[in-house]
Amino acid sequence: MNKELACWVAVSAIGGVGTVTFGYLRKSFKTLKKFWEASDSEISKLKIDAKTKLSIVDFRSKVDPNIYLAKVYAAGIKVVSMVEDEYPANLRQITGCPPVLYYKGTILPGDDLAVAVVGSRNATPYGRQVTERLVFDLAKNGLTIVSGLARGIDSIAHRTALEAGGRTIAVLGCGVDLVYPPENKKLAEEIAKSGAVVSEFPLGFPPVQSNFAARNRIISGLSLGVLVTEAAIDSGSMITAGSAAEQGREVFAVPGPITAKTAEGVNNLIKDGVTPVTNAADVLAGLDVERKKQQEISKKQQIIPGDKDQQKILSILDGEAKHIDTIAREIGMPIEKIASELSLMELSGFVKNYGSGVWGA
């Protein structure tokens, strides 16, 4: 638990304070509470640009961190900081990971077994077909599908993951209280029910062009690898593939027709040495998914509660997140008993409370 979460969230909302400045402030003041309470003269001595100093002074004079965090929660939005266990493990590994993630839905430990799927906004019938086929099989094999909610391949990837009954995470280049493109509002709502819609940007932050390179590093950062199913040479998908390579992630590409501009990017990736993909098995093998699954199973088997009722609850959850009503119905136990056992299990670290009656193993 981050006792300074309100300050973390407030600082993340200050204009001009990115990941580098955020880290500098933490290092300079030891705690963000001390930073928030520092005098304006102390702020003036910081080794940051004058515009950011003015932004800090102005924002602090208008905002109470606790009230700001309460407004975030009131909007139905959750937050997690990089020092909390709930923060995605894959993302924490990258250089310049977001100090704070805003999100709707649930982020589960199982989402670390994820692959990003990206591609052209102007998807061709071929691009649609290969994306649907590959994503459906990957989702059925238990991989969380990560993408950027953009038009074209991104939207197809999210929808297909949902159709397969899998989990999917959409990363936005704006605040999570906004949706871009606007026609994907309903899709975003569906994603939040079977995954999460996430962003590093504070509430109300608009979807300006400069945000999307930053968003792309999160798409790849959340994932074990990136699959590009269709992309032109100068596309955002190629930027995501570049971010993945810099982060030490696997990169996969689907070969495309040599006559199609939307295939020039993927074909060049293959020529540069990334793994060509013709079926989901290529991705599963490249990411060593079966071994990772066995490792997770072994971890779970090593940590089993002694109480039989708690064991039943854990088997019902089986790595998923479910509402307490669903748990009670599936296990055939009074909801009061379930609530009591879940509280005990949370104290022992067997389950996590994701809020609104939702619990996960």
C-alpha cells in the first residue's frame, strides 16, 4: 500500500511533470508529501525548467491531493502506483515506467502473460482476417491481449479477444475519463468489464498527437512481446515495435503481400530479423508460454490455504476476478460466509480486493 498515493496522483497531474521529473522530485525531497509541503522558494531552487516550476507552484496553490484523489475515485476510476504490488510487473521492468496508472476495470497478476497486438488504422480485409485468427487463438490460450483502442487493427484485436472470452487491456493516449476515438466508447466499456482501460495521463488530458509515442511504450511495456499484424513503414505500430525491441521484448510480424503499402512495415521487420508469424503457435513458442504457465501453476500449488472453504474459494477464482455474488453462487455458500473468508484470505495474501465486490486470486 502506498500511504502517499494522494500525493503521487496529484503530482502526476501537474503539467510538465513527466516520469523523469517525477523521479527527480522523489529523490530531492525523499517523500512527495515533503515536496507538496515545500515552500515556493525551495521549488525555485530545483534543477528543472522555469515553466515547470511555475506549473508546480500554480497547481499546488489550487489543489488538495486528498480532494483530487477523491474526485478520481468519484469518477469511477482507480489508480495504482509503481511501488504497489498491484502495479503490472512487466511494466515496472521498463525504463521510465509511469509512476501512476489510472484505470477502469481490473488489472490481474495473470495479465503479465500478455501479448500486444498492433497494426494499421486502415485495416485491409487481409489484415482483419489474420488479426482475428491469431488473436482468437492467443486469447483462447490464456494470453491477455494489449492494444491501443485505435481504429483498425487495435479495435479488431480488442473485440476478438472479448469474443474469445479472454482478457484485454486498452492503453489510451488521453485521460481514462475520455475515449479516443469517440466511436470506441462502447468498446472501451466492454473492455473494462473483461480487462482494463489504462492511461498514465490524468483526468481530462486530451488525446494530442505527442501523447501517442508515450502510450506506445506502455503497450509494449505491459506485454511479453508485440505482434504486428499489418503496418506501413511510417506507422505508429512500427514505433511500438521499436519500443518493444528497446525494452527487450519479443517482436513478431505477420508477412503481408509485397504489393501492399500496409504490409511494407511488417515485411521490413521480418527482413530485419524479427520472428515471422503464420499461426498462434509461433507466438506461443516465441514467448515460451507453456513454461511460464507451469511456473505460475507451481507458485499457486506452493501457496494453498489450510482451510477447506478457502481452498474452494481459491479454486473457484482460479486466477480470475469475480464478483462476490458470483463466487457465492458457484460455491453454494452464504454470501456472509464468503465475505468473512475473503477478508481472512486477503490478510493472508491469498486474494485481492479489487473494489465494488470484485475479488481475485
